[in-house]
Amino acid sequence: MNTPLIALLLGLASSTGALAAAPSARATGTTSLEALLACKAGSDFTESQVEQAFHDAGLSRDPGSVFEPKDTPVALFGGTVASADVSISNPYKSLHVYLKGVDHQRLAQSWGVTTVNEAAETEAPSYLKKVDARHTLHVGAGDDYEGYSAAVTCQIEG
């Protein structure tokens, strides 16, 4: 075999390896994001941890300060991410993800989030679950005007 052909084959092998690694990195990012959104008792996050999880999942900050999918849809909880954001201000930390193509009532039921959130100003019922004294998981009804079918929020107090 001649040297240019070997170099070409090695170049193709390394470029396809890089392409194969990208979905794995994205899968790790969505797994991290799902873990943060699970709002488990005792869990915590910083703004930089959430922003890194957004980035790893394939979301980037747009000029309006929310994170949105870059080039391809980001799959999460059986739907795709419309947008996401994080808010850190004393005494609350909140991580929000707005999803398309997800039935919010099924999602809430699958997580055992069954208490109707009477304070939610949504047409369909929204739900919340007080995980412990500091953690509350919210599963909100969608807003067709805003372009999402469900909203998931992990709120940590203190």
C-alpha cells in the first residue's frame, strides 16, 4: 500500500471515531441533565454545573439568556427540549426545562408527582411534589403559544 492511501484511511478512521463519540457525549449530557431534574432529596447544583450539563446535552445560550438546541433536537424524557434555563438567587435555585412532544400528565404520573399545583396559572392542571423540606419537583402543563407541551422544574430552597 502506498503512504498517501494509508494516511487517507487513518484520517477517515479518526474522523469517524470522533463522529461516533459525539452521540455518546450527548447521551452523557442528557443523562446528567435528567439526574439534575430528578430533584432527588439531598441533591444540589451550581449554575456552572447546570450550564455544563446543558452544553453537554447539546444546548447553547441564545441572546435571550435561555438555552436552546444548537444544531439538532435534544431528546429528553421522551420528547425534545424547546428551551431550558437556570436561576440561582437566594433563597432559591431553579432548573427549568421546557419540552415538546411530551404529555405532562403522563410525565407527572410516571414520577409520582400527583399534587395539583393550585398556584399554577395554566389551562390544564400542573403538578408538584415536595420531595423533602428543601426540594420541590414541578411538572407543568404546556403552553401552545410559547411552543412547549410540558415544563419540568427542580426547585431547591436554602
